[in-house]
Amino acid sequence: MHDRSPYLSVSPAKAGISGGAAQTYRDPRLRGDDERGNKVTAARIGFWGGLFVFIAMLIAPAPSGMEISAWHVAALTILMATWWMTQALPLTATALLPFLALPLMGILTAQDVAKEYYSPTLFLILGGAFLALTIERTGMHRRVALAILGRSGHSVKGLMIAFMGSTALLSMVMSNTSIALIMVPIAVAVLAAGGVKEGETEGIPGALIMGVAFAASIGGLGTLVGSPTNAIAAGLVEKQLGIEISFVTWMTYGLPIVILGIPLCALILMRVQKVTAGSFDVDAARAAIGKPQAMSVAERRLVPIFLLVIGAWIGQPLIEPYLPKGGITDGSIAIAGSLLLFLVPDGTGRPLLVWKEADRAPWGVIMMFGGGLALAAGITESGLAAWLGEALEPLTAVHPIIIALALTALVILITEFASNVATASGVLPVVAGLVTATGADPWLMAMAASMAASWGFMMPSGTGPNAIAWASGHIALPKMVKAGFLLDLAGIPLIVCVIWVVGQF
């Protein structure tokens, strides 16, 4: 969000809806004094506490059986994890530490560390961001949302599923936060058209707004480009375990979780919010949805490019035999589609995407991704990964499903208090050691941890969509915590069972 005013006024017309009253949203960046003060205090404690532990570990001798280089990298890992989780420094700034520390520790040369900051997955993130920005600029996302919402039926349950389903669908190819920024104003305007007053939290208002936020996060699990966390997790898994996770492979695991997770989430929200069949005038709200206008020239020219990219991702195994080995990756397909965006005119004398718009890509996330890869390289090169494997050997007596459930629960707990990206970057290198020690199915452990890194719903500040939904004024904090906690609990067996079942085929 780039509006500088403390309030963002969104009319139904701007939200892509006709009729209804204008709504006002507090910018989620503007925290209350207590929340802002607590955040600053946590950052200070994290900065000095992490630095103190780091220096203490550098001075102290290494544990028995561990090389001094591995001990030093362990200190760096704890420092980065602490700073990431408390946001003591900007996440991207913390990601630069391996380039400074690993050469000084004698683990890798500066040149070798610099190479680790780049990966084919990086280009997947970049190309996916360019495609999402173009979808947003042309308004194609709003068209899809309105088309689905227009078929929501006449029941409260149908309205919930329509909003959450359309949000999840769009979130598979666009930023979760961007989708929330689009869908929350639409949801609030529809609520207003159905007679809901501003600030009302009981019943359908809280359920629908939380449903949009939660669905944005759940939908992001569906594809490799649905969330930066997914691509970062895939890159780390390939780096640490040698397992390549393609677009199709990720979707094979992620899509069932989305399909099962959306109705499960809706059921939990309706129970927590005590939504009843006659509690909301759905027919009156439907009148506020309106009908999408005719497709613009830009949209008509974007659709084939979008379909071409998706088709190439899905059909990549069929294309590879006709190309040099390693000649095509998910990242190269994303970049090829991105170049078309800069070349194809949109019908107004300009291309579908210009660099000023493309420059909004998540460069900070890309650099943080590189920092995670560089840290992972240090963990492997120093011998820390091997030491972790030996230390975790007692877990070989525990059933892999139990280990996966415990691992998923731990990652979900961490991601409630830390950035999803930071959680994935900090946890997945440890998962590699766990797999080595226990001999457990690497797909089960790696995919469970990767999915769990984005499964956190309890706190308003936990994710971008949660913050945006909270800013609407239609959510009571105790209800969000309760619903989020129940969804977190339900997600543990859901994630593990889906990944285990899919892995059997």
C-alpha cells in the first residue's frame, strides 16, 4: 500500500462494485502506540540478545565432536534466526550477513558466497511477480473475482465459499497481500449493502473478512508462485536435499491442501462467529456485486500470455526431451513470459508492462532468498549439517509420521511470531539434518515444513492479509485468535496427511 494518508477510503466503485456506501479502512502500517512500542522493544531485545549469544558462542569452545567451523556457523544461524524473527534489522539486511561472515570465518570465499545468492528459483519469483503486477494493472483479477462472486447463490455459506474460493484462486498466481487489498474492500462493501453497520464484528462480518484474509494465505499454498515462501522453500530443499520441486510437483501437493483447507476454514469461522442461515440478507448483498464490464484490449492480450506460461509450467516434462539438458526451468518459463509483457502492446500505445511498474517486484524478498541459500551453503560446507544429523539420530526410533506432525506443529508455532519467509529460511536447513538422521521420507518432511511456514492465522500482525483484514474494523481480536488457533491445530494433520497420501502415488 503506497497511500501516505493515515486512512484509505475505498468506495464500492473503486473496489469494482456498484452501489453501497463508501467504507473507510485504517492503514495497517499505522499501529497503535502500544503495538508499535512492543515491536520496537522486541526488536531491541532481539538485536542485542542475538548479538550477545553470537559473540558468546564465538568465544566459547565448540561442543565435543563438532568442528570449530560448524560451531561458528551455528552461531551465525542463531543470530540470523533471532534477527529475522524479531525483525531487529530489516529482513533483507539480515540476509546479507552470510556474505560478510562466512569468508571471515574461513568457511567459503567471498566469491563462492556471492554465487550462492543466485538460483534459478530466483528468476521464478521475479517472473511470477512481473506476471502478477500485469494482472493487477489490467484489472483481470477483479474480473475473475466478480465473475465468481456473481455465482455465489443465495445462502450465507455460499457467499462465504464464493469469497474465499475466489480469493484463494487469485492468490495462487498473485501476492497474498495484493489479493487481500483487493478483496477486503469488496467484502466490506457487500456487507454494507446487506445492512451491516461499520465496526460490527459479530456473525457474518467477522467471518467473511477473516475468511478473505485466511483464504489469501491458504490459496498461496496452491502453486510455486503463490507465495515467495514457496519458492524460497523449494530452493532451500533443492540446495540441502538435492530434491527438485517443479511447478507441477508443488501444485500436486499444494492444490489438495487448498481444496480441503478452504471449506475447513469456512466451517471453523462460521462456528466461531456463530453465523446462522438467516443472519444476513444475501440477496441484497448480491445486488452490490454488479457485473464486470467488457474485457479491455489489454486483458484480451494478457490472457493468452498467462495461459501460455501456465501451460508451459504444466507441460515442461513434455518439452524437456526436445531441448538441451537443463535448457528449460520454471524460472526460464517465467522470464520468457515476462519478456512478452514488455513487448506486447496493450492497445493504448504502450506495452502491457513498463519498467516503472515492474520495479515494484519484491527485490527485498529476492535478496533474502539469496541470504537463505548462502546460509544453507555455510551450514553444509562447515559440517554443521552432518553434526545435526548425528545429534538427531535418536529420532530414528520414532515413526516418521509422528516426526512430521511434531515438525509441522513447531513450524506453525514459529511462523505465528516470525515472518513466513524467515521461518522457511531458518527451519529448512535443520530439516535437512533431520532427514539425514532419521532416514525419514525427505518429501514428507520437506514439504510439510514448507507448507507449515505459511500456515499461521492467529495474530493480526502475523501476515499481510491478516493486517489488512484487521484494519477493516469488522474483526474482534479474541475471535481471530480463537479461529486462528483452531485452524492452526486443524492444519497440522491436514498438511501431513495430504502430503503423505500424495506421496504414495
